[in-house]
Amino acid sequence: MAGLTGGDPSLLRRINSAVVLHALRATDSATLTEITRVTGLSRPTVEGVVEGLIEAGLVVEAAADEGTARRQGRPARRFRFRAEAGHLLGLEIGPHRVAALLSDLDGRVIGAQAKDVDENAPADERLERLRTAVAELLRRAGVARGSLRAVGAATPGIV
């Protein structure tokens, strides 16, 4: 046991953030107590993570449900994941076409754009067609490049 050391605190924060985000994405909204129960994290950890996610714009305090029975005292604060806080872009570079797909942070597809490419086209031409497809897709969807949180690219062949 003498060789065991503590973990990287920034890695632990990222893991805890991912766990809390996963819990929030699974429901419309949740209280700190509900998140604590689902994740198994301590309440102070959940509070810190939620505050960090609010600062990052990924989580927002949700309005209190009007339909729930009123208890005495102040209702618990509820939080929800903001799928609209950014976008994801998927790119495909194939032998006959290039394509781009845009989604919100929940993976709901907002739009797609594809361009045919000659099988013998050089890499520069393929990439230019892909840039054009991405620009058209973002313009049509009214999405700024700055709102992209992640981009993934796929191409056939050995890498």
C-alpha cells in the first residue's frame, strides 16, 4: 500500500463533472439531493461541480414545477442540462463525397450538408469541398463557429 498516491485533482474534477452531466442529461431537471443519490458523490462535491457547470454555461437553475405539491418551506433548487449551450460537428471524408452533420449537445441533429467529390480528387480539393459544406451548414442553421464544443472526423482507410 505504500506505493499508492492521490490522483490528479484536475482529472478527478473532470470525471466528477462528466458523472454529474450524465445524471442531468438523463432527466428534465434534478435537485442536488437527487444528483447526489444518483451519482454517489458527496453533496459538497456535487454543489461544486454544479456551480462550475453553471459558470461554463452547461447547466442552469430550472424554474420550480408548478404542478408539484407544495411543501412547507422553500422548494429545493432544480438544475437542468443546457443542450442548447453549444453544438457538435461530425465530418465524413469519403471516396465519393464529404459530409458534415450538426447537432446540439444532446445529439439531436440540427442539419446536415454533403458534397460530391471525384474519386480521384486531391486532398486539397476534398478539404475545400468539406470547408464549403461546413460553412453552408453553419450559415443555414444560424450557428456561429464559436459555439462548436467538439468536432469529430471520420475517413476510411488505415490511419
